[in-house]
Amino acid sequence: MAGTKAPAEEIEVAGQTVRLSSPDRVIFPERGFTKADVFRYYLSVGDGIMRALRHRPTTLQRFPDGIDGEMFFQKRVPSRGVPPWVQTTEISFPSGRKAAELCPADLAHVAWAAQMGTVVFHPWPVRADHVDQPDELRVDLDPQPGTDFAHAASAAAELRAILDELGVTGWPKTSGGRGVHVYLRIQPRWSFVEVRRATIALARELGRRRPDLVTTAWWKEERGERVFVDFNQMARDRTIACAYSLRANARATVSTPVDWDELAAVDPDDFDLRTVPQRLAQHGDPHAGIDDAGWDITPLLEWAERDAAAGEGDLPYPPDHPKMPGEPKRVQPSKDRDRPR
């Protein structure tokens, strides 16, 4: 009968039974991808996405009625109506408030989130056993108007050269849009404040080497047609769509790990819900070795001290953060009456 909804399904995932309701609900209208397509996509990239999510508190970007409908970020797992096997971990926000956030222990957690209308997974750069000490330093290369993915890939190549000099491996992936993300596994010894300082130091070094291409300017009016290194992605409660996460756009693209040697040649639009499972099955995960070693960020912290001594101190935090010690004024430069002209 026309208009009849497909019945709910019960699917075994990682030893748990996960209910998939409304499997024929359209989530990506332009391509006709349904809730069942999203659910099965995440099962098909299970090893890859669990490498990105395992034991990480994770914010869920949910679209219960599809990407053209209402969207919200879920940072708290409700106390009722949740399977008893779902694991959470307590995290603290910049305000001091706390929440029990989903902490995927296995693929059943990802499947449960997909059943709840999750399209995008945003893990914190920490693990459940050290929620205040990041073990992942994330470099977000964000093309500004007038630049595109090719510019971000060029910036990433320059970043790779710096990392090679430091003796550390960077793990690149497409953002699922025009940007590039490069992850570093680090030892979980430093606070969010310290890891953010290290990220700023690395970003500034990149900007010095390619001032024509890269900027660390927080205010958009100062960035120009360059790639912005979004250092505030390492501030507490700032997250990035993880490897193998879908993105909420018309093409249903995927934030996809790539090898360094292919980064400049790929088209990020080619990586989507249909193509990525096949790519992963045929070629394996370029991030398979990401957990092999954690890096000591002391060299970057030394760069930060060097920069501070030269007059380059902290940079503005996001507006939802409390004012931090040593932080400059959060005033748009063109509106700052005290700024030298």
C-alpha cells in the first residue's frame, strides 16, 4: 500500500541487538539515502570509525527528520530510554558544567546513535581515562573565501615538512568539505590549555613559512584569501567530525583518511556514503597506524615560549569560553578603539 512505512528491524551489532526504526526515512533527499543507508554505512566502516571514536566522549549531531529538517547537537545521554549497555563518560565544559556524554566502546554504540538520527560524530580529542588531557592534536586547515581544497592540501604539504623535521607523523584526512584535517597522536600529559598553545605555535610556524597561503588570524577581516589554521579546535569542548563520519551536505560526503601521497590529487566530493566503504575494503585504512605511538609535544611548547618572548602570546578563545589568563582582547580589530592605527 502506498505510504506504508517499512517495519522496524532488529540488527545484531557487536553482540548487542540494535533496533532500527523507520528504515525508509529519507535522510539525504538529493541522493535519496535513507536512515537504513546511513545505519548500514556506519556498520560497513566499523573498524575505521571505531579507531576514531573508541573510548572518546562524543557529541552527536542529530537530524531525526533528515538533513533538511531540525538539527541539534546532543552532548548528554539521557538517563532514561537508553539501552543498559550504552557507555558514557563525564566531561566538563568551559562553564564548569558537566555532562555524561556517549563514549563508544564498540560498534553497537555507533549503530545506536545512527538509529537516533545521528549523521555526524564529533569526538573529543581525549579518552575516557584522561578526559582533561588530550591525546590527539588536531590541525584544522580551513580554506577562506577565495581559496579551496587545493590550497588546504598545499598548506598540509608544508605542514608535513615541518612535522618531518620534528620527527612526528601526521595523519591527514579530508574534512568532508573544502578543508583538510591533520591529526597527531600525542602523549596524554598536557592540559587543553597547553595543547592549544602547542597548536598555536605549530600554526604560527606554518604561517611564517607560507605567509602567502596560511594565516592564524582569528578575526575574519584579517585573514584574506588564505587558509586559516583554526587553533581553537583544540580548545575544550571544540570538536571536529571524525574520520569516516558522514557530513550533513547534499552529497553525503565523508571525512576520509588519505595517504599523504594522494592528498593533492583527490577530490573530496568523490568520498561519500556509497564510495568510502568500497575504498576502505579495497585499500585499507590509511590511519591504521595512528595509535602506534604518542608524541611528546615539548618542542612545540618550547616554540610557544620562544614566540611569547618575541611578543607573540596567546590568541583569542571562542566566545563561549570564559576570559583566559594572558588572552588578548576579544574585540574585532576594526572596532577596537585602542588598537594602533
